[in-house]
Amino acid sequence: MSWSALKTEAIVLTSAPFREADRRYSAFTRDFGKIEFIGRGARRGKAKLAAHLEPFAIVDLEIIKGRRSVTVISVERKHAFRSLMDNIDHRIMTQASLSLLDRHVRENDHDEILYNNLLDWMYFLDSQEKISRKLQVLLLGAFLLRLMQHLGYEVALENCVSCKQGILPLSFRWHGGRGGLVCSDCVQKEPEEWFAARQILEESVKILRFARGADYEDVAKTGFETTHVEDFARIVHDLMQYHLPVDSPVPFWQGLQIS
């Protein structure tokens, strides 16, 4: 990228202390994808910019790129997600999703579709009055399935990953490394090829399909049993481990206790 200065709409993903008085920020922008920059003096009590560089808002950024670093020179808050700011459960949920996005998206890849998807996700979370721990895990798993799908990691849930034929009820196994379901016929024909394929519940497959394709509002209205949501979460983590470019040894639901 050859720009020296830019203005863009953004959502701050993460921030961390940097040197004595600064902070390092990561933000997802409408025009430039993910960028990282330094907020000079952002750790000082009277820093004017820092108050607007919170992760639960849409902001307009003006940034200058130097030879060694990128620095924000102005920021204006356009919209604050008040529920995400004020509700601790909403904050944890949102911060988890922003951190995961930050970890798995590369810098400087323009992706306005993903930016708009992130906005839709945050507006949805902000509109919810209460999100149970179980529902947090289900929704965050749905968010990750869609993120993986958008990044090109499609999960085979309708057709066998081997023969490409349609999957029949109660006639399949799961293989996270191959990215989906394999039919029982293929497992029987090539047992050595599919020795790592494991059984999963029919209900878990239903949740995977529903969570990936339904509106978040509809996902929030479901009443899946806790054991099925737990299995769904393990499957999503399995997919992340195999297919996303950055290792994720910590389960995505850490801090979101299922109840």
C-alpha cells in the first residue's frame, strides 16, 4: 500500500499498551480492511483521541503512515453501541468476536462485504436485551462459521466430502480435517482413508446447518439442548484448528460459560 494519509470509517478490534504512554490499535475499516496503528499518548488520562478509540463504536479515522509506523491523527465517533458498552455480558461477547476477527484476518485486504457483515453482527448484539451463556456460545459459533465461509473455508454439510453425493440422515461421520461430513458408504469402502472420521449427533448437524444459514435473530430464538450446543462448539473449534491460518489453542468459548 502506497498511501501516506487516509480517512476511513472503522471499527476498533483490539488495543494494547505500547511503550510508556501509547497504545497499539487494530481496526477493521470499510475502505482498507484491517489496519494497525499507534495512538500517541493514548494511555495518558487527558488523551483526547483515546476516548473515541473504544471497540464498541463506529468511528471515522484519519491516519498518517510514516516510515516505521502508522499513527492516528484524528478520530470522530459516528455511532456508539450503548448496550455493548454498558452490559458486561454483551461486552464479553462482542470483544470475543472482535478479537477472533482480528486474529484471523490479514492486514490491508479490502473487504467491504466482511465489514458490512461485522456491522450487522454488532447491530444485532446491541439490540438484544439478554443473551444467555448457552446462546452466547451458539451465536459466536454461528459468527465463526460465517467468517470461515467468507474466508473460503466452506464446510461440507449437505454433500459427502469424498463422493459428493447427498448426505442421508443417520448415515454419515464427521471429519474436521477434510472439512465436513463423509457418508457411511465412503467410510466402509475406504476405512484407512477415513479412520479419523468420528460419529456426531444428528442434532449437531442440524445446528451446524441452521447456525450457518439462518438470520441471527432466528438463531437467538432457538431452544437447542445444552449438550448439543456443547458438541456444536467443539465441532466449530475443530474446524478452526484445521482450516484457519492462525492456530487457536484456546477454545473460542473461553469465558462464555454454558448454562
